[in-house]
Amino acid sequence: MPSEARKRRNGQLQACESCRKAKVRCDHGDPICGRCVRRNLSCTYHPAPLTRPRGAKVIPSPPSSIPTATRSPTISFVSPVTPASETPTRTKSLFHKPPSAYGATRFSAIFSENQASFEPALLDVTEDEGSSTVPKVIKTGDRSAALMELAIDTLLNFPTLRVTEILTAGSPYVIDSWVSPTMIQNCLSQIWTQYGALLGGRRSRNSVAQMAIDIMRNTKSSIRTDNEDSDWQNWFGGPRLRWEMIGVVFTWAGFVIKHSQEWDPLFKLEEMKGMNRKSAAEVMNQCASNCLDLCDTDDAEVNDILVVLMKNRWKLQSIIVSDECDRLRIGTGMVVGAFITAGLHRLPHFTKITANSQYRTCLAASLYYLDKCESLFTGRPPLFSRDFCHCPLPLDLSEDDIFNGPDNLARAVAKLDANGWNTDGKIHPTTWLRALCLQLPIREGIVYFSLGVNVQFTKVDIDNLTTQLNDIVDSYPAHLQFATRSQNLSKTRDPCSSSAREFYIKSRLQLDVLQCHFLLQRLSVSRGFVSGQKLLDIAVQMMNVVLSLWLNRDELIHFSFAFDWVVVCYGIPCAGVLCVELLKTAKAHSASERPPLSFSKSDVIQSLTIFIAYLNWIRPSDGNAELCWRLKKVVKRIVDSVLDGTAESAAMPENVPPPPPSPPPPKEANEETTEVDFLSDLDPQLLGLDDLDWLNTIDWTQGDWLDMNQQSSL
């Protein structure tokens, strides 16, 4: 339209819609005014701006009754206007961020703290937050076209209705506070209700393009995280569906697929295209990564759901590849950065318990705990510090308690005991999370003593942490206490039973408790405060719990996805201690000396033999499969050397020639193609079965166990 025609009835030139809504002066530039160019806004001139009634909606989307083939994947579109009462808006601020999320050192702190005084001056320099209701046009261009193509390709891989129904049945076994089954089910229900015709059997690029346009529009708006109504979930689902939530659904699907068995009928469906559990999970992971790219716009905000997507994608990546992969460390740093940017590291003191506050509390406590676990696992400094964080404990509530309305939530909160535990004797995901978070002071102490620079500690310091850990475990409710006697699940053959689920959670919790004791003892032994007897005893207990999971693998089939992680995190450390002490005892026996520590050689050998079978059972599609197989070769050779009597030869007099080395054991069926022989890279003199002194280089009971130079020869 030529500029001469853009005149109001009073003869004045017409302002563009962005300037008119913001009530600022427009320079009437053609085709885009100068203000919109400077602020990168969509600039449109309405043909009759004052004839449309206030609050009326502009051109709606085509009805779902229109055949899919007639829908056009056009990129230029007009956004529907939502009533002001329903529009998620940002708080008007000169620098776009609320002052409560940042400290007094922030560059804009003076303006943020005195925002009320600047309100009259803000009108001409801040964008009217009502501009989100202004019709916007997405212009065709290289980036817009590329994003649209990426969006279409991503939605074409969205699981079908039949697949999502199958995956939903396995959702309860994803025990993770970051994956709420209720939120996922509600989101899927809304997706199939609103976009079922577009994602159905006749799915095509044209059909999903309209859905992509809606999601792109919604992603440009803000998510309200401060509202306390029961409609909180609808701010990022349903008609406000965003790429962040689509990505969370993709990661959820990846989790459930990776948790499935290879023989699951799911992989025989036509839409799975012959993929197995690992390749299908990789597709879900890539689609989640695409959703992250689609969220990366110039005006994007870091919100809670984006943090959930980033963390879930990082976790999905970790269960697809090995947990020792250094690339995962970079992803961890990005997740922590987004977590802090969203303000989850320092939650306010909630005056009212709501679904939103409970969910945010679970996210904050979970990532703070995972940061300490990651630090201990990799031997690297943590990314969070309690001096700058406030992550309160979540209440021990179930999914039904949290998301079934405020009245039901209030009744559930009233039934909790004085310490925040449920009184029904049930174990929820939050029950496990609360128990783990109570151990945080112990893990932080271990991290400080072990990774701190020039940190000095005494035996009293270690004993105090040990006493504190025992008090924490004693404070757990009765239904969380781990029975020290051998537990047997053979009477319960149903893998879906609650007893199998409770046995798994209590075993994992016990492993975390024993891991803290194990690391505390390693600190004491490394400084020479105590002998290694108690460390060995704890290692034997840890190995028994690790093996109990595998021995009950038929009943725990729905949790077998985590077995490779159990081996890597808990099994490898205690197996290392057992192997070293077994060799020391064998050498002492050959030299007619008293063994350094007291233990049953027969029991240890039997445990290590079962552990070898456990390692061999790890499936090729498990992320830590190669690491487990490499460990199996080491443990197997150590046990063979002890049983064959070749370990004693290291203690023979120098004038007695050692016996010839035994031939290597024949390879098993799966070793030829799947195992990686990392021993071939070592010095052959260190690998002779008649001389196993090289194991002293990995003896955790000697010297500084954090000195990586001690392992340089390995």
C-alpha cells in the first residue's frame, strides 16, 4: 500500500500497528518504519485499524475439517489475538529481568530496584508487553525457512498415537523427578486432541507445517512461573504448546524406549522402521536437540521447561553413550548455566504449597544433588556451592497428590508428618529424592576434603561426617530402611509389582549410603588414619547389594536399564578393592606371611565370579557396555591368576625361575566383535601373569588416591 493512502480520517498519517499499540510516535516509514527496524519488530499497517472491535480475533486457523492436502505450509501468517487476561506477559522492566532474580552487583540493579520511580519514563523506551497480542508476520528468509524445515522434519518424527500409548504404559518405571508422568500424559492428551488430524495416519509435511507455525508463535511468548492456580500446566501445553514441551516429550519417549527390552513388540511396529532400542532413542535425542535449536531465538528467555529439556536431553545422551564420555561434561555445564539463569538455584521461601512450587523445588533439589554425584563420579570440582544456593527439600508427595487440584494437594500436605515424610508407608519418586538430598552435607564434605586445594583434615573430621551420615540414615522413615539380611524376590514373580519397585529403590538408596561410607574410608586410609579393614568390609557390602540386583534381574526387568550404571558407579570401585586385597593375600600366603587384612578368600572369589557373569550380561545396546566388558577382562584375569596360583610367583626368590605364563583364556562368543582389548596398549612386562605388581599402581589404599599421576603407567 503506498504511503499516501495511509491516512487517518483526521488527515494525519497512519501509524503502524506496533507503534500504535505501544503508543509511541511512528515515522511512517515504507514499507517498515524506523522504530520497528531498530527494534527488530514486525511492522504492519492495518487497512482499517479502528474499525475492528476491541478484543476481536483476527483470521483464525483453518478448521480441522478441511482436508490435510489443502493446508499450505506458508511461512507468512497472522497471529491470533488472545484476551489480555489470558496472555502470558513479561513484567515491564527497562532491562527485561525482574530484580529479585539478581543481586545488587548487577549492572542494572539501580534501575531495577527503583523501577516504580521510572514508570513514566519507561513508556517510550520499553516495549509494550501487549505487543505480544499484535498481529505479527514471520518473513520468509534464509533463517526462517531453515527453521521451518527443521520444525517440519522434527514433527514428522513425533511418535504416533499407537506408539505413545505403548510408551505411556512404561512411563511409571521412569523414576525421575524431571519427568512427571502426569504432565506428560496431560500434554499428550492435549496434543492429540488439538493436532490429532495433523499428526494422524495421513501425516505429511503440509499437515505438520500448520502445527509448527502454532508452536513457533507460542514459543515467542513468556511462561508464567509465578502463578498458583490449578491451570499452571496449561501455560506451556495445549493451545500454548511450545518447542520446549515438545522436546521434553521427545526425551521422555527416548527414556522409555531405552528402558525397553530388545524383544519388545514395540520395535516390530511399522512406524518404528526396524529400529532397535538404541537407534530409536538416538532419533528421539536428535529431535530433542532440534527443539532446543528451535527455542534459540533472539528474544528467547530461559524458563523452567527449557531447563528441563536441556537436563533431560543431557541424561538421555548419557544413557546412549558411555558415562565416561568427556562430551557429557560440557552438556552438564550448559545445564547448570541455564538452571542458574532461570533462578532455580535460589528459590524463594514459598508461603503456599502449590503444584508449581513443588515441581520447581523438585527440580532444584534434584540438580543440586546430581551436581555432587557428578563431581564424585568424575573427580572434578562441583559447579554449585551451598553458599550461593537455596534449594529446599521437596515434600514427600505423590504425582496424584501434586497434580489433582489444590484441594487434594492441601489434604495430602496436612497428612505429612512433622519432618515432611508421607505417613502411608509408600515410596514415591520424591521420597527417594528427599532421602538422597539429606545426604548432601556428607557428599559436600567429601568433595571438599578430596578435591579442595591444600585442604587439611583430621580423623576427627572424618569421624564426624561418618556419625552425621549414620544419624541421617536413622532418621529415614521405617519403609525406607534397608534390611541388612538377604532379600529375596523369588516369591514375587510379577515384575510390575510394587515390591519389585520398592526393592529397587531401597537397594539404590543403600548403595548411595554405602558409597558415602566407602569414600569416607578411602579418605581415612589415604591419610594413614586407619587400616584398610573397614574399607574392605564396606566394599564387600556394596558388592553384595550390587549382585542382589542382578540375581533378581527377572523380577527387576523393568529396571534393568540402570544395571550398567550400577556397575560403573558402585561395582567398579568395590571390585577394585576386592581385587587388590585378594592379590595381596595371595602373595602373603606364598611368602608365609600374615595377610594384611582379614576376609574370606572364598567369599570374595565367589562374589567376583558372579560379578564377572554380571559384566558379561550387560547388553551391547547399553551405554556403558564397552567399559563393563573391559573391566570384565581385568577382573577375570585377576581371579584366574589367584586360582591358578600364578599370583604367588611374584613373591618367589630371584633364583627360582617363574613358571611359564598360561595361555590366555579363549574368547567368548561376543568378545570377538564387541569387546575392546585395552590391555594390549600396556607394557607387556606389566601384564605377565607371573608378575602382577602393576596392580599396586591402582591400589586406592596407598598414597593420595586422587593423584592421577599414580596411574600414568596405566
